[in-house]
Amino acid sequence: MAVSRGYRCLGLGGAIATGMLVAASGAGCDDAPAPQSIALTVAIDGVGLEGLQSTGGYVVTVTAASLCIEQLQTHAGEAVLASTQPSRLPRGWPSVGEVRDALLSFSSARAHPGHYDEGGLMGEVTGTTVVDLLATTATTATTMPVGDGISGHHGSASITLCTDAGPDGALLLEGRASRDGTDVGFRFVVQAPEVIEGIPVDVELGGDGALVVHVDLAGLLGRVDFDAFPAQSPPVVPTAPPPGSQPDNAVGRAIRASSTYHVELLP
Amino acid sequence: MFRPRSLALVAAVATTAATGCGGGDLAITTFGEDFIETAIPSEFFADGGSVAFSKFLVTFSEMTVNGADGKVGGEVAGPVVFDLHEAGPAEVATLTGLEARRYEDISVAVGPATDATLGGNAASDDVEFMKAQGFSVFVEGSVSQNDVDKTFAWGFSTNTRYVDCELEDGSLGVVVPPGGAGEWQLTIHGDHLFYDDLASEDAVLRLSAIMAADSNDDDVIDIGELNAVDLTSLPADQYGVGGASDVLSLGDFVGALSRTLVHHTGEGECTAEKR
């Protein structure tokens, strides 16, 4: 952990310049290839909208969803609670069910909470990027500015959301939840939490690489108790939940959870 | 060879260690430190309060000692129950006549007690209780906060294998010195049950949500009450689950923390594999 802090302070360029990445990537071993500088591209899209239903039985229709991201870093260390088995993440563009199954399959962790061992910095992509999570599809995922990295195994990622994102916050979710003839309009504006660390990646990059981050909208909204919103009369309009209420906490927790973000190689 | 601490344990042990010139021994012990034996004082909790355990039972099994090159050191099969609240360190077993060297690959399981489970330093009644309940971990004690005292008795049937154990300095496994004895201490960190995050480096010990879980206000916090606390009812910056999306309640959360108790000889860490 102490080593990775050094890399973070130096920045990737500094780490390469000083040769520090050699130790992190295993170069110097007899048959290990030397790490190479690579270009790293990151695309972002939204998943989990189809058939979205809350745990309370509300059918959720999202009419606006945006995420503002400042930086994504990849690290050599395996994600906390990531499987030690070969990746079970679906290849290609996954269905919502596949994403959920993969997210639920993680089975091991360092035996110490709070001790995520991110290891050496492997890649860094920086540049404020606002993603329309509804407009993005397999072919239209929003791409961040090209970043750089080194070849080798990228085990985990961290995401920094926009800390100065304006009135829409780092995350905006707007829409309607319906159950038994009751409609609830919702509008969540969530400010950026601390850096979201320990997102599973498990990707081997031999050269220039492209990753895609699937943001799980079902994970963000699925546990919201829409009964906890103040009563609304038709026509319902997007309404913010009371601060500190269950809906507010549910989305606030979900944006912090690494399981909300699923990273894989862009096919 | 294996030198058991009781005759009863003999049958549970696989003796695979080699005897040779320049061999040494490896003592396997377990220790609950002051936090389990005495108390976790208030200065360690972000929101105040304290915890005192009166019982801390752990079912160990499958303690293996091997080299990274495949060299087999030895194994203690168990299962065997220890009460970490008793003064320790307690001797679990000693592997004797091992080749003197580093054994990089050591592992231990903490899983549900079975009919074959034996007693370590735990009372026979406690061993029978663990077998009957199928518990891997059972903790009992009291929590105090803001002049309110409550008790708890929580059992877990989680099954976890701790692998890739390294010492605090990062070195893997244990060293058996020639003509001497190395030590592998299964150090149990009881404070982990009160951490408020499964992933964040900023995790702190916290009691308020656990105290508030006593919904019937009988001053006994039971597992059912912990299970009834949906994590979404708690502040968004507490009880983060990282990638563990199946952890939904405070009971799930404490259960997940029960998979993080075992450390290697003090502050050394292992990787905990859920199984």
C-alpha cells in the first residue's frame, strides 16, 4: 500500500520516469516481459434499465441519468472482495442479469476491512466527462480523453467523480416509480463521494487498451423505498427525497459501492 | 510429526511432515489479544462506547504448512474449537521434525463445527454448543455507550479459508529454524466485528447503529434484530460494502466481518476466501 501511495503522488509519468513501475509490474524476472507504455481509453455507459423494478415492487422508469467523472485509475492490486478464480465476468456486452451475476460472484478479500491493497498504478485517464447514461449504448458509450498506462495485469480501478459538477451534481437520476396505480416522481442529485476504490477489473493489457465502465442503474435505484417519498398528487413531477431519508441514503450508498461499476475490456 | 495438545486431537491430525537433519518445529498458537481477553475501550470507537467479550469461540480446521515449491510441511486437520476470551496465547498444535526453511504457503479455515469437532481450550459444553449450532464463530459479551449497557450473543456459520498469509513485514508464511521452533500465531482481531466499512481504508469502529438495533429495547441485541436493520436506513457514509452487493442488512454486514478475524502472528494479513 505504501508503494502505491508513492505512485499516486508522482503521477504515472513520474513513476515511469523514475523507473518505479518496474518493481510493480514484475519486470526483471527471467521470463517476464518488460512493461511498455500504452495508451488507455475508457468508455462509459449505463446498464440495468430494462425491466428495472425496486425491491419494494415499484416499476422504475428513468427519464434522465447523467454521471460526471473526473478520473479513472487502474491498479495492479486485485479488488477487495474480488474472486481469486479466473474472471467470471461475461465477455462482450453483458445483459443486466449477467452483470448482476458477475457482481454477486466475488468471493474473497484481504482479511482486514479497510485494507484494500491497490498495488502499483497501472493506468490513468483524466478529464471531466459527463455521461448521459440513458443515451449510451454498446456503440455510443461516451469516451474519456485518452490516457496512458503500462502493459500488464490491471486488477482493480478507482473512479473519481466530479467534485464541482454544478446543479446536477456528480450523479443525476430523474424519473417515475409506479406501483398499484401510485406514481412517485423522483429526482436524485448526488454530490461526489470520496474516491470509489476497489472496482474489479481483472484485465491483461499487452498493448494499447480500451476499457468500458458499465454503470449499473439497477444497482443505483433498486433499493430505493419509494414509499418513503412525500405523498404526491397528479401530475407527479420529479421530486427530491428529504435529506437523510431512506431514498437519499440508498442512492448515496449505491454510488459509493464498487459493485455499481463493472469494468471490462472493450470488445 | 505432530505433537498434539490432547489425545483427542490425534485422530484429527494428518501427519505429513518430513523428518530430517537440521529439522525444526513449528508451534501453532492462537491469541485473542487484549481486545478479546479484556475489552475494547472507548477511545477505539469513533462514536464512543466500549465492548467486553465474555466468550469468543472459533472453530479452526485445515491448518496447512507448505512451501511455495510444493514442499509439504504438515497439516492439522481439526476441526477444533478455541475460546479466545481465555488467557492466551493457547497452543493449538506443534508440527515437529520439519525441514528447516521458509514455508510460504500457510492457510487455515474457520468453518462450521461438525460432529467431528474437538475441543481446544474451549469448555466441553461450548464445543457441544458449537457442534449443535454448526457455528464457525460465536461471540458473547456486552456493549456500553452513553451510559446504556446491552448484551449480545451472535453465532455465525460462515465458512472461510484464510490463504496467502503474510507477516506484517510482507514476508510470506513462516520460518522453521534449524534445531529450533518457529511460531505461527492465529491472531484473532475481535474489534473487526465493529468496523463500519468492508472496503474503505478509512473504516472505523462504530457502535451506535448496533446499539440502536435493539428494536424491542430489552437490552439484548440479537442477530434477528441486526438482520432487520436495512443498511439503506443508515447514513450513506457508514457501513459501506464495497463490492459485496449481497450484504444488505446490519446482520449481513457483521457476518461478513466475521470472515475477517484471522490474522498472521499479530498484524499480518491473509486473503479470506469465502466458500
